[in-house]
Amino acid sequence: MRSLRPFAALGATLLLAACATSGSRPAAGPVAVRIVGINDFHGNLEPIGRPFTLVSADGTQEKVQVGGAAALSAAIAQRRRSDPDTLVISAGDLISASPLISSLFLDEPSVNAMNAIGLDFNAVGNHEFDRGWQELRRMQDGGCARLSIRKPCQVEQFKGAKFRFLSANVTTKSTGETLFPAAGLRTIRKSGAKVTIGVIGLTLKDTPNLVTPSGVDGLAFSDEADAINAQVPELVAKGADVLVVAIHQGLYSERPNDAPGCEGINGPLLGILSRLDPRVNLVLSGHTHNFYVCDYAKIDPSRPILVTSAGYGGTFLTDVTLKVDPKRGKVLSSEARNVLVRADGSTTGGIDQAMAAYVARYAAAAREVAERPVGKLSAGSDKPASTIESSFGNLIADAQLAATRPAGAQVAFMNPSGIRAGITPAADGSIRFADIYAAQPFGNTLVTKTMTGAQLLKLLEQQFDADGFVQLLAPSQGFAMRYDTRRPEGQRVVSATLDGKPIDPARRYRVTMNSFLSAGGDSFTMFREGTETVTGAEDLEALEAWIRAEPVRQMPPVGRTSDLSVAN
């Protein structure tokens, strides 16, 4: 994933004609519809740990502490004071892959925080399925049924989301009905005029390849554009004057500063936008963690759609104003800007003190667990990139191999996408539980299977195939691989050895992976072919035990994999 650039789209204003029509309306002047968009909050109740570098138009830089529910709440409240009818919409990944303060409590405090903020709709993202769709239903409906590895309702009774989850393209296979409503309607009245906003919410079709398959068992994920287009005429028939799509899919920008505009824009959302019903006025997007405000009419004049994203973790919000002719049911113009959410509240007139107290309550509940010493590391490591071998990934693979030796494990593999953060020891090398939890918050268990050498070699080729994204698995000590991405697909692994001996297609090997990979996650379908399965400890338990086993655990070097296309 490309690096985040938090200064994107500051103050960006785009004017945009739209063509949504509905029945006749009483004569009235234009009505301003205000919408606040957020995406990829990921349970960041507290300010983001690392300051963002904010770059101004003249090139000056400023280190900025951003995010946190208390500042985000104040920023949204500020807009509602000037316009009480402001609609707040999330484009998915509101929860999961979260910091310990939220994830330890199954993200219940994040849902409650959004209740207090006044979120109206959340399009279901891929990470909402991390703990399974039954647990996701509990997030909507409330209750304390234990449906995952962690205990619910540890701090308070959980009553569920007051806002509505939306999933236009996620249906249950048994009934064909959507898991959550496909769309919702909101009507506002100003100066004697009425405007109705239709909101369609959906996730990316590829979600089954991004979460543990058991978490989406029994569900079907359909084409995003088709699902949107099916809802448009229904909403128009119900009187919608404005059509908003909240979709957990997104774009990237190649522009140096991710400045406002569509130049250099690329990514999977483009293919969806190119097929949308042109009556859609606004697309709030996410998933890529990028910041942008794009007038899609610059790309396709037949589709005057404003496309936005507010980055990651509540560090920005997207402030959108649509001017609507209530008589014709037509959007006359649209403007949007991404607004920085400073953690100290300096851009919003302060922070929400009640929210700050609520977050502090959960921080206190998590502190004893978070501060528990784990051990010491010889060095830190950044969050691994998907295509570059990392010391931290190798450390985790070594820990998993050590934990599953009793099951006969000979080699272990870790997927970089499952490592959500880097690790930074204290000055004396000390590591806390909060540090390793931030890196592996999913609660995966370790699985050891028997695979033939032929299956293992096919698995290694899946790192570089066209199914999903290129991702270099982190191997445990004793394994070595050389590869060349210039070679044809299916022939890119030049050599693979274990303990100095080439992988023998006819031999049987005991291979360890996490439960996500075991079920074929991240498109590594060959892991499913393994037999004689033994399920072991949780991945965090293995990592903690590995670090604790030495007075100072040395970070392993890289060099277990070699990219010949770079070396030569």
C-alpha cells in the first residue's frame, strides 16, 4: 500500500453539476445538504501514535498530532452546531484491526463512541468481518453473546449500534437477502423545503480473500457497481433527491502531494465508477487509506460524481456541501474538503470532554494488560511492506515455528498483511504486551499441516501470481528462497531450500501458518491442501513466549529470500 499523505485535499473545493431527478417539489430556493464522511476509523479512540507530517502549499512542514474520538467528536459537533441536519456517514472498516484499547474489548467502545458522535450509516468494510459475520451482527444488535475468542461486555453491557450498517452487495446464500439493509433514506426540511437523501452502502467484492473464510461462510459478495445501480431507481422512486454511495473500496494518487483533483488517480474503484448510474452524486470511499477529493467528471463528463476519502483513523474528516434544488430534486453544485482533526482540538475549538472521559475509562481498563512486560528485543522494526523481506516478519515466523515444534513443524510462514504495525522497543529494549498486540490484533491461532513438497512449491508461486496482490511470505529460520519476477507466472521461484536441502516435491513437510492463511486467506489457497491438521496456541502467545525466552531476543537478519530481478 502506498504511503499516507495526510495533507491531501486541505481546503479543496470542487464545483460539480449533477443530474439526479425526482418528482416535482414546491418552489423554494436551493437547500444546502451537509454530509461528513469518515472511513477506516479502525477503532482509533486515542490519537494516532505517530505524528503526521503536514505539508503546506509553500512546502513548509509541521509535525501534527492527529485523531482521537474526543477531537473527532468535537469536529463533527462543530459542524452540527451550524447545521443540525448534518449527516455523518462512514465508508467502512470502522472497527477491527484496532488498537488494544478498542480491540481488547471487541470494539464495543468504538461502536459506543460512534453512537455518541451521532454516526448515521456505516458501509460494512472487509475488516468488519474479521471476527465473523455473527459477531458483526452483534455489533449492530447488541448483547453479550460470546461469538469470538475474547469475552464481550467486560466493562459495560453492550446495547449495539444506534447507526445502521449497510451492505448492498453482501447477501446470505440461504435466503438471498442482504446481511444488512442495502440502503437508507434521510429527509431534511429547511426553509419550508424538503430534501431526501438516499445512502447506499457496500463493501469490496474481494472481501472473502481478505478475511478468514469462516468469517464469511454462507455469504455471497456481488459486483459493487451492479449492486449500486440496482438501488438507484428504487431510491429515486422513494423520492430521493440526492444519491450518496458509501463504499469500502478506493483509489490511490500518484501526485507528489496528493493535491485535490484526479490527475494520477488510479486504483480498483475506478472500474466501479466507470459503470455507475450517472444519477449518483457523491461517493465516499475508503480501504486504501489515501486522502483525495476527485471530481470524476474530469475523467468521465457523463458521470458528474464527487469522489472522496478521508484517509485513516479519524485523522481527517471530509466536509461535503451539496446545493439542491428542492423543486426539481436536482443537485446544483457540490463542494468538499478534507479537514484535519488535530488531537488537541485546536482546529475545532476544543475536544469533547465527555468523550475524552469515556475513552479514558477504557484506557484504564486496558492498562494492566497493555503495560505487562513481555521481554526485550535487540532492535525495532517498521511495519513490513508486502514485497520486501522484513526482520519483524522473520521474528514472528521464528516464534510460530518454535511454538509448533511439538506438532512436528519444520517451517513456518507469516503474511506481512497480517502485521498491522511495526515494533519500537524502549531505550533498554523492553517490549510491552501493547506493542505486540498492535502488530497482531486479530487473535489468530497457529495451525500446522502436512504438505507435499509439490504443494509447498505451488504455494510459493502464489506469492507472485495474478490472484490477489503480490505478497512475500516471511519464512522461519532454516528456509531460503530465490525468486525472479521477470520470469513467467508459475515459474518465478528459482530455488527453495529447507536446512540447506532443496524442497523435494515427493517429500512431506510439516508447515505452520496462522488460521487466516490456513483457510486460504490472502489468496494463498494452497494452504487449504494441507492434511493432518493440528491447531495450536494463539499467535500472540507464541510471539510473547519467543521474546521472553531470551534475556534479549535478537531480531533476525534478512536474507532468507533473494530477489534475483533486483540483484542482477
